Amino acid sequence: MTSTEKIANAKKRINELERLIKYWDNTEEKKINKIDFELNNNKVPA
């Protein structure tokens, strides 16, 4: 495997990891918003 191929493979892995990080960050924000929303609903008497 040439150094050019190694660099190309490393760039692909970096891109995949960056996409996963963005996905995980988005899911954490959605969970936090959902939990916050549910807590606010429980505090308000009907």
C-alpha cells in the first residue's frame, strides 16, 4: 500500500468519525430537549 493510499484511507476514516460525532451530538441534544420538555410538563398543573 502506497503512502497516497494510506492517506486516502485515513481521510475516509476521519470523515466517518466526524459524521459519527455530529450524529451523537445531535442525539444527545434531542434527548436533553425531550427530558427538559417532559419535566416542564410535569411541573405545570392541569
